[in-house]
Amino acid sequence: MKSVIDNSCLCVIQDLYPLKAQYASGEMVRLAMELANSSSEAITARVRYEIRELDQVIENHDITVDIPANGLFTVELAAGPFKAEFTGYGIDAELMINDVVKDQASTAFDVVSDWRRATRYGFLSDFGTEQSGDSEDVKWMSKLHLNLVQFYDWMYRHDDLVSGEDVYTDLMGRAVSRRVVEEKIALCHEHGMKAIAYGAVYAASKAFAEQHPDWRLYTSAGEPYDFIGIFNIMNISPKSPWHAHIVSEYGKTVERLDFDGIHMDTYGFPKTGWSRLGGVKRLERLEEQFPLLIESTRAALSKLKDDICLIFNNVGNWPVDTVARASQDAIYVEVWKPYERYHHLREIIGWAQHCSGGKQVILAAYLKPFRELGGLGEEGAEHAFRLLNAVVTAHGAYHLLHGENGGVLTQGYYVDHSKLREAFRRTVRDYADFGVRYGHVTHDEGLRDVSMTHADGDNLEYAFEGFPYSTYGEAGKVWTVIRERPDLKLVHFINFLSATDDCWNEAKVAPEPLQGRTVTVAIDGELESVLLASPDAGNGRAIPLEYTIVATPRGYAAVIELPVLLYWDVLIIKMKGMAA
């Protein structure tokens, strides 16, 4: 996040970002600060920066830099190392000239013992020869802290993934350079990202399927299952030779190209199909077979490389209940109708968390307003993004949306993605920074969603005054999302006051700023701190709030007055002496 203090100053902070998408516990953290000097003379300046966990300053640094005249100068900042299981940190920096603050900037990074604690997913889809030597796409994604990157449609064929040619044409007619694919994998590794190879679990070219008719799946009418006129659907049963074939193909991506895992894609159908192995017809139920394929893939790839990543696509939220406990690393759900309302996303996330026993959840919720510009134009899509990001993060999930060079997904074929406006990219980064800075609290596996049981009606554990609110995301109100554990209470406020509908995939107008909120929170002990943070204000920093303790018929409560709400903010209440 960037905010200029002195507009007349000829030297400013151009950018500030970590050099990796994520840092491992015990690893030195390194960040880049880009300084621009538009004067004709070199300038000696001081850079002061603080590392914060929530509102607590963990480290202070103060360095002197000499900035050349008429140019851009990059200085490397260091922090840590930090021993952490999963903690997000903010870095708040000031540029000082003659002991006067001239500019300031903030960003964030997180430190984890295992990348599975925070699964921020992005995409790459352009591997043409003209991309050789270009690192800006991966650099942009690193600035968004995307630590997992799906390489979409990088392969030669769905049934023959790794081509022996340097340049080949995929089944959709695109030219792909193997050298570029390898370059992008290496770039991801340099930036602390896992490179994940797209690989559909059951799609084969028609030519391949026709050579192996008994490997296919058939409809109840006896016809081969077809997808978009290009692919046939194969039988993934362990008894089918296709099962071993596709697992072997997955292995080649790791052995030959140094991928770190597989994005195991599905299409949402068929859910059942008829096999003809050995001339015997059998009804196959894919929800029973997906977990077996995941386990086979894990076993095979783990022999080839340590710390393999597997992501399986639950299209339309199916079949989460049967695959959640399989050895995939996160629960990934591609969201389609009828899951069209904001509260449907809460249902999807909660179900995935319940079924998986606490794995992180990734939603592929594509925002068509960036493609279908209606009367609200690009700004309508941008408002929709901010609200959707708030909803997904508030419920402890991650959102697959962003990719190369400002790319944003609007539909299921990633190659045809849209682009963010340059003017909006800073806002997207601010939201990404915010998600990382507070990710260890918003995505804590110990939190329970009590929005529907602890507020409104006879529920007085949380009471809201001074504004219309909803516990389930109604249009025209503020959505109050409440998640807690014994020592921590989070209350998210998402501003739907100006929304005329509660559909997440529709353009939105800018929300009306809201003043005059009061929150009363029942407490069973002493408060340690009461903080408020927003990606829309104060460089994302957590600010302490004053509160009053009152006695009520049901015990003590804290009364808290909140500042203006723009799109989204979160109240963070820490309890003293309570076990997590």
C-alpha cells in the first residue's frame, strides 16, 4: 500500500514488495524497495521500517541510502528470520530526507512451517515462444503473494502431457514452448512458489480414445462421453488401464519438467458412466473413484519428488464429501450456478472445512463482470471484486482469480482471461497484502463461525446498533461475519448497503460509506486488545480502539464505537489468559 506524504518531494517510494510469495520458518525475509529520484542531484535519505504482527512492533530498522539522480534505485530490505508455524507480518516503511518524512509505504509477508497453511492460488496460461526471458508475469504474481501457481494448458495432449519437441501445438491449436514452460517453473521456484501442472483426470483426445475404446466411459444410451467436441471421457477406475496411464503421465511432469504437483481437473460431469472393460458393462460412480485416483497419484509422485502438491477440482461443489479426506493438499471448489449468492459461498466453504477436517479451502469463483462490461463498466467489476474478496477471506478461504500480468479469470478457459486496469492494480495488491498480513487470524483453523447463533433474535453475545445488518449477506445491509475461538473474536463488516442484489457474480456500485456503528460484545474475561483493520484505510494497519466495559443482565460486555466503513473492515478482539 502506498501513500504520498509530500507531493512536492522529488524522491518517492515507487514500490515495496517481498522478493518471495511466501517465506519458510527460519528463512531470512528479503524485500525490495524501489525509490524514484526525479531531481538532477543524488539524494542521501534514510529508510525507517517496522515489522508488525497485528499492532505489535516486532522489529525496527533504520538504514541510509544514496539515491542516484534522475532514476530508479532499488534497495533490498531484510527482516527476521522468524520461527513461526503460520504468521502474517506487515512492514510499514518511511522515506526520510533531512529527518522529515517525505513518503511512506506498506506491504506484507507471511512465514510458515508448511505452505499448506496458506494456499494462495494463481495461474499462468501463456507459454508461447515470445514469452522467453520475460519474468514480469511471475513477478506480478509474487507481489500478490500467490504461493501456488497453476500452469494451465501447458501440455501437448491431455493423454500425452510432456512433448518431446521444443515447440508444439496443443489440442486447442495454441503454440507452446517447452523452454518457456521450464523457464516459468524455475521463476516460480525463485519466488517461493509451487509450480502445479494442469492435468485433467479423464480427458483424452478423440484419436487416443478411438485407439482404446474399452478405456472409455459411455452414456446410458451407449455413446462415448464427449466434452466440447474435442475430448472423450475415460474410465478412471483402478481396473481401467487409463488409471495407470494418467498417473504415469502425471509422473512425467515431475521427472522431466520439475513441476511440484498436479492440478487434477474434472468437468463436473459425468457423475456416473458405463464402462466396457473386457466386454463387460459396469456402472461406474465417479465420486467413489476420484479418491482412489488421488491416492494413486500421491503414491506415485511422492516417489519422484518430496513435498508434492495435489489439487483436485470439485466442480460445482461435487463431490467434496467423498474426496475431502483423500491426500489432496487443499479443498478446491469451482463455483457455478446454482451457487450464485454470497451466502452460498459461506455454505461451500463451511462444508469443505467440515468434510476435510480443517484443510484450507480455495474457491475458483470467476468474475464475469470483468468480461461482460454492463452499464457499470469496469468500475462495477472492481467493486464486485472488493466485496467478493472480503466475503471469501472473512470465511477463511482463498480465491483463485489472479494470474499473469494483471490477468483476472472470468470463465473456465483461463487462456481467455481479462486484464485489470492499471489504475486498479494497486487496490488489488492492497487487498492481497491485507489478506497476508492478517491471514494467520482470518484463516486460523480453530475459529468457529457463530454468525447465525450468537447475534440477532434472542442471541445477545454480539449486538449491533446504528446500521442495518444481516447475518447472512442480504443486499442493502452490512454483512456481519463472526468467527471466534476462546481467546480470539473476529467480526467482519462487509458493506452491501448500496447493493441491489446479493449475487456475487454481478457488477456492483460503490458502497455508501457508513458512520456511527456501535458493537456490544459479551465477554467472559479480561480483554487484551481491541483492534480494527481494513484494506481500504490506514495502509492496512491495525489500529487500537477504545472500549467501555458495561454490566448487563447476562454479564459483562465491551461496547465499541467503530470508525467509518468503506467496503470491508474487521474487528479483532484478543482475550487475556484464555487458552486457544
